[in-house]
Amino acid sequence: MKSYDQALNEIYSMANEQIAKSQRHKQKRQKLFILVVPVCFLLVISLSICVGMGVIKPPTDDGNEENIADQTPVEDNKGDENIFWDGENMQPNIYPSAWKKLNAVIVKWGEPNEQTWSESYGKYASYDEKAFMVEYVGVNVEFLTVYSETMKESLIPNIENIIEQTTYLMIPKYYIEEIKVGDIALVFLDSIANVAVQASDGSFYGLFTTILGIRCGDCIAEDKYVPAPIFNIVNNKLVISENFYEVNPDNGEYYMDVMNLLLKANEYICKNDSTELVIFENGISVEDLSDLFEYICENK
């Protein structure tokens, strides 16, 4: 039988061993914690950076960088920001693309024909919130000049091919009294209608013919519309009617869209090359007009 002292010593020894084991386990846990915490911390920091900046994909192996986030700096556009970029919001400007959609031609008027068309506009477009209708009539024309540079980005597909096959234009009926046979005018073309091609047996080919014309603008008063962009040419010089200069008091811009576009062209010309080129104005010659279109559409 063990003595009391032996039994007590064994108890103390077992207790000390348990304490030592416990301390060794504790030290291992502390070391593991010390290793894990920095890794987690780095992961959290990295995730925070990714969330804050957005993930930018690297370029593909073939050098194509389309996957890279498009963050064009201001410095990359110095000298062009007034034309190609909006200085305040850094948004792409509509120029010179808008000038390449003008569809400008010079025509010689012939006799009216029997072609007619009408367009209905909802009440949102009228000055008094009432729907209105615009009637169009056909007038035979001879194309004297086609400004191809103003059609490079036309919204009318194959417009120059269509012009080659066109013998008349649709114009607003209210304008017909101002059209005189033999007169010459600068006009800006639009697509008035796409008409299905019909065979002699009454069937359709599945093709469409684009009917070109000059569209008038919105209704701005009772029986008053924004003028159609038809500029008479007298003695080889352009005539701009007074009502073409009418300004919308709500936004300070011309009612006629074409006038707004050409006003921007004037600003660009005066800023960049005012000593050599003329601006779009009353009395500009046909020759100068050609230079103007070429400059704003070809060179920029």
C-alpha cells in the first residue's frame, strides 16, 4: 500500500503534467492564430480595394485591349475638347458626325406631280398638346450638286444610290406656293417614306423604295410649323429667310435643327480657321459653301 506522501506526490505529478500539456496546446493555438490573422487581414484589405476600384480585365493575349475599362483622361483630348468632347461632363460630342448626316444637295425645281403623303404627329409634339397632320406633295427635281461628304454617316442607307434613281422630292404642302419651276435651292434631305415594291400581278417583291423629301419641323403655333430646310439660291448665292433665324425661347436654340448644326459649324470654323474659310450665312456663294462642307466633314 502506498504511503500518504507517495500518493500525494503522484497526484501533484499528474496535475503538473496536465498543466504542462494544456500550456503546450495553448502555445500551438496562439502560433496558429498568429499565422492566420495576417492572411485574413490581407484578404480583407485586397477585397476592399477591389470593391472600391472595380475589377479591370487585363488585355487579351492578341493585344486587343477592348476588355480594359475605358477611362479616357482629359489630357488625351487636348485641343479637341470643344468639338469632340463636352468639357463639363466629358461626354463624346455629336460633332463632326452630325455634319456627316446633313444629306445636303442642290436641286433645280420642276413641276409638281401627283405624288402625295401625310404624316400624323401625336399631341406631345404640338404647341397646344393637340395632334396634328402634315401633308406632303411631290415636286420633280434635277439634282445639280450632291455633297457626298455630308452623307458619309447618313441615317438613310445607300442614300447616294437612291438619289441617282430619284426624280422628285416630297415637300410640305404649305410650302408649295414658294416653289417656282426653274428655281435652284440648297436642301437637306430626309426619308419621308419606305414604300413596298409591287409587281404587275399585285404581289410584293419584299423590297422597299425609299421616298426622299424635305421634312418640316414641329408645330409651334396655330397653322405655323418650323420651316423645312429649303434655302433658295439666287445669282449663285444662298438666301436665308428671316424666319429661319427664329429662336425657341425655351432653350435659346433655333427652331430649325439644320440651323443649329450649321451654327455649331460656324463656331468651329471661327475658332480654328477663321482667316481662310467663310461661315454659313446669308449671301454665301455656292463655291464657298462647297469648301465649308468639305472642311467640317472631311478634315475633322
